[in-house]
Amino acid sequence: MYLTLLQLLLIIGDGTIQRPDYDDTSYPEFLNSAWMSCIPDSTPLSEVTIPGTHNTMALFGGAPAECQSWSLASQLHAGVRFLDIRVRHYKGVLTLHHGPVYQRGHFGDVLQGVVDFLHEYPNETVLMRVKEEFSTTDDIYGAVVSYIHRYGCWDMLWHSRLMPTMGQARGKLIVLQDFPGPDLGLCYSSLDIADDWMVPTLLHLPEKWQSVHKHLELAPVGNKSQMFLTFTSGTGVFAFPSPVAQRINAKLYDYLTYKTGKVRLGVITMDFPAAPIIQKIVDFNNQHC
Ligand SMILES: *[C@@H]1O[C@H](CO)[C@@H](O)[C@H](O)[C@H]1NC(C)=O
Ligand SMILES: *[C@@H]1O[C@H](CO)[C@@H](O)[C@H](O)[C@H]1NC(C)=O
């Protein structure tokens, strides 16, 4: 749990850290833009092991609010394929939020980023949990649909509750719908999810890791038709996302190093992931082309 002297020096250096498991610098160490090309068309998406980010686009607001340091484009090019998008709804306008903190952007910026990426890499797919944050409205569905039309990605959507295969998912945006209304994609609550995000202090990290570990052990033996989703992120009044990620990502990296072979681990969602840990997660698909 203690930082090594080298890590301490890196922190003092310019205030940012780039390790194999944790990265809060501006750009990933390397890119992995097209890894899904190697997954066979017939593989159900629920059997693909996928790296993701928690509270994607939470880049502003200081230590209590920030969950990553890379732009959306950098995240997608680094290999991230699950986005956790939180929108505040006010009279049809959807702004990006982490709790009360406005993230200097709107839902359209995210859709545009995904459209641009999928045009460039049509063999990839992007999973996007969409959740209303810091507002409670009864017409969130209409607002989301209107943005999707406005940003030209209605035809890019996977319009079904059924789990697509990799072949069916290519070039598609798959909404994991975490708000009421008619079906817009997969239903978020149909996933098998571990999201014990509350980490009151750094003394509670062992419990957090236990929750992550337990769910990662379940994923390979769980129902293969159901998507597994494990949040490694956590926060609390005395434990901000970055210090939690610095410790949990290190444990996750060790765990992934000791686990070998082709194993379905599901979606693994992180704060401040680094390019090497993203690569390690992708490698569990054991597909090289
Ligand atoms: C998409 O996959 C096909 C078939 O594997 C491949 O030939 C093509 O180069 C890939 N395209 C991109 C942009 O990666
Ligand atoms: C596995 O998951 C699928 C999709 O959620 C569900 O339809 C099916 O009933 C589940 N099978 C078992 C044995 O629980």
C-alpha cells in the first residue's frame, strides 16, 4: 500500500504519474485503436473482456470530482470500449456532470466523439451506459433520443434488448440504458454488476478490493449470455477517486498478471487506467491478428 521512493519522486516531478496500471498524464503511453478487429464475428459481446472507464469525461473539478485525465478520443484510441456517461437534464439540454460538478461539455460532444471514432474504426463497438445525474426528470428519454438524432447516430445504434454478437456490434453504439422509457438498447439493469463505489477512507480499500476480486472470479464461471460489469473505482469524503485508483489499479494489475489464458472477465471499469493495464484486459480475449 505504501508508495515506493521512485513513485514518490515521480509524483514530486511534475505532479502527474504514468505507471503501467495508473495514468493521470494527458496522453496514453501507447494506443490500441483496433483491437476488436481480432474478435471473431460469432462471439457474443457478453463473452468479450472489455476495458472501460467510470464516470467517463469527469476531467474537471479538482481531486474530489476528477476520474480520468484523457480526452474521450484518447480513451477510445487507447482501447477503452465502455463509457459511463452521466448527464444532467435541464429543459432538453443534457450537460455532462459528475454529481454537482459540470464537466464543461454536453452529451452531443460525447456522441460526436463516438461517431468520429466509429467512422475511423468501423470494426469496433462502443458500449455507453447513459444515466441521469444531478437532476430527476420524467422526459430524460426524449432528450436523449433528440440528441442521438441531432448528432446523426440513430442508425448507428443497436436497437435491441438482445445481446449482439461481435459481428452485429461492429460500427455500432450500444446504449446501456440506465433510465426509464422505451428500449433504446440493452437494459443496464440486465447486466450482472458489482459497483461498490463507496470507499469512505483509504482504510476501506481492502473491502473495495474484495468486492472487485469476488466479481472478477465470478465472471468466468457466470452465465455467458449475461454481460458482467465490475467497477474498480471508488470514492468517499476522505478518499478521492485518484488515490483510490492508485491503490486499486495496482492490485488489479497484479491480479491480471497472475491470471492467464483465455478467460471471460467481462467489462472492467476503472478510474485513471493506463495503456498497459488496458492492453492486459484486452489480452484476455486471447485473439491476435
Ligand atoms: C476490419 O476487419 C476486416 C476483417 O478482419 C479487416 O480486413 C479490415 O482491415 C478491418 N478494418 C479496420 C479499419 O481495422
Ligand atoms: C442467462 O442469462 C440470460 C440473459 O440474461 C437469461 O435469459 C438466461 O435465463 C440466463 N440463464 C440462466 C441459467 O440463468
